[in-house]
Amino acid sequence: MDGVGGPIVEAEAYAPDDPASHAFRGMTARNAAMFGPAGRLYVYRSYGIHWCVNVVCGPPGVGAAVLVRSLEPVHGIETMRSRRGRDPLATGPGNVGQALGATSAQNGEPAVLHPPDRIRRVETSARIGITKGVERPWRFFDPDSGAVSRPISSAARGSRRTHA
DNA sequence: GTATTGATCTTCT
DNA sequence: GAAGATCAATACA
């Protein structure tokens, strides 16, 4: 989309039998794209103000996808900057959606993916921002990249839910 | 520096 | 009517 993008350095996996997944309770009008063929985009509105971008990765009818949490700004940096107006250009799901200019118009569209620019180290950790299925360590990120929202799961901002 | 709340809206129960 | 895969600004220590 618009030539903006960059290497994905943080992502989370969501499976059909995953209580945290939008596809957990079956197909609905919103998550229909998750049940489409692999390589499509699934874009949804988060908390009413953010657009989160997923890449469908399962066979049609399954309902599996990967949430793009952050990427390194490489292409179309100026465009991202004008769209964001803030420093972290594409760090965090909502920010990625905004930087890419993703809206419901991109929902179900084919994703444009490229091979990695280099071999990247990959760490795993528990997923972030969810209330169910937290025990599944299905967050994948590159600890060597500065664009990752949180290098390692720690108590810094882990549960900023009301009280602890 | 750390903790907490506000903004804002679609979808599901 | 409530929840939700969030971000950013403000309040307080």
C-alpha cells in the first residue's frame, strides 16, 4: 500500500482454538477475512480508534492469522511521518496500522510481503494486551531491532490494567 | 519515573 | 450494555 513498509520485527500468532483470537468463536462479519486464504490482510478496529493489521496464515476456513505488532520504517518514511506525526513510526499494532494507512478498505486485500533483508534473531515471549490465552508464548520479535515495542516481557508496563 | 485514566467505536452477548 | 489483540497524555511520588 503506497510503497510504505519495512521488515516486520514483532508479531503475534493467533490460532483458531485460541481464546484470545477473534476467530475463536467462529466466523463473523468482522473476522471473515481471517478465514480467507493465506496471505490476505485482516484489518480490524481496536478500541474504536486504532487499526490493527494481521496477515492470514492458515488455509481457507481455518481462521488463523498473525498480528503485525511493529516493523522497522524503511520505505515511505515521509509518508508514515506525515500520517503519524509522532516519533515511533510503526511500533505497536495501532501505530503500524496508522503508519501503513490501513483501514477497513484493506481488509481482505492480498498482503505484499518480501523476503527478509537479513537473518534476524527471533525471541519468543507471552503475548501482550490480551486477557485470554496469555500463557501461550506466541509472540515473536527481533531483540536486535529498536522498533520492538517491548524488548523483553518485564513488569515495566506488563499489566497496566487497573490495579495489579 | 511510575501509575492511571481518557479517548472513541465496532461487534458481540 | 459491555468488552476489546491500544496509544498517549496527565497525575502523582
